[in-house]
Amino acid sequence: MTGRPAADDQAPLTALLQELLDRIAAEVPGALGAAVTIQHGDGPLRVAAARGLSAACVRAQLERFGGPVPLACRTGVPVVAADVFADERWPALTVSGMTEHYPEFAADWLRTRGVAALPAAWDADGGLVLSATLDRPATEETVTVLRRYEKLTAMALVLAESAWPDQAEQMLDLLQSRAALEEAKGIVIALRRCSPDEAWATLRRASQEFNVKVRELAVALVELMSGAPAPQPDGERTIRPGNAARTAAEQLLLVFDGATTAL
């Protein structure tokens, strides 16, 4: 990257990319790992972040054997492999070759099947590839999951290029609260019998009316309905709703109950 941020500025980017990969791996059935690789100008394709087996799998493709990730970068189109080690498009990428060079993952290579790689642009002179490694054949559905995170990944890289750690932190906060937001939307959909867009608009409107953050309202609503903690990460990013958010959730449920009774 040109104008590369200082190490301290890169910390939010690293956390954000790891969070994106965690989300991808959680949504892809049979995922053994996920990775984002980047290229700037005519420079080499390199791993920006990886989780699970994808760290070694992608590195092997880039440094030794070829494979779905460098092919996607070169052609600019998604690559789907049902059986990555038996695919004629990259004959050097085999179980025996991977085992020889990465013996510590020998058992993992035996259960590795599919790989999906999605190329995208993140600025006028930069490209990225999102990829997932699976214990089953990769399909177009795998690519669909990757597409959902394509723009967020590109945005994260743009923020890093511009050295805007505060905005990267805000994006990370949004991702961290996503699970609770989605569950809160599900509650509104069930109670109001509305569309996902209408549910999101309802949460936004309620957060404005009660002057609370929408993510705090979402967590309070989920905990009120379930009687248990909402899904979210541990540590300093845990969302702890205040009294105002909990009151807003209670009032919102009263409105829903009244609407349901009137039907």
C-alpha cells in the first residue's frame, strides 16, 4: 500500500479483517478457514489476514503451487473448486505436495475439499481476493457468502490506506454488534409480521425517539425477550445497555403487544 499507516494505526484494521473472516467462516458450512489477500499495482499478491487452515492453504498457493486464489486474482472472476487437490487447473497443488511442505497440517489436508475465491477491487490500483477453505465441495453458495463481505473488506482497506483508525474502529463496532442487531430484527419481524427492511427501520426510529444507540436497544430487546445475554463478543467491545436502552426495549414491546392484541 502507498502511504502505509504506522503499526498502531494498523491494529484496528487487523482486528476488523479478522472479524470479517470470523463472520465468513461462521456463515460458510464446513469452513476450515478464510482469508483476504491483497495486491497493489503490479506488486505481489500477499496475505493480509487469515484464520484457520486458510493461512497455510493460501500461502502455499501464492508461494509454491498456484491455485484458486492466484487464479481469481489473475482472471478477475470467481473461482470455485469442488476438490481443490484434484483440480486440473493447478496440477501442482496436491495433498502430497502440501503434506511435504506443511507436514504439521497433514491430517487437515486429508479432509480439505473445496476452495472458493472471490476477486474484487478496493481502489483504482488495488485488488483483493476473499477466499474460504472447506471440508466439502465449494459451491456458488460459498461465493454468495463471500460477496456479502466484499464491500466491507474493500472499505476496510481504503480506511487503512487513508490511515483513519477511528473509522476502522467504528466499522469494527458495527460488526461486533451485528449478531445482536440481526436477532433483534428477527424479534421485530416476528411480532410485527413485517419485512427485514421495515424491522430495521422500526429499530432505528425507536432508537431516535428514545435517544439511545440502536445497538444498545438491540441488545436490550434480545435480552428482554430471551431472558439471557445477547450474542456478542467478550472483552472491551461487549455492549452493555444502559437503563434508557432497557426502558426503550420495554416500551417497544408494549407497543408490539398492543398492536398484536388489536389484531
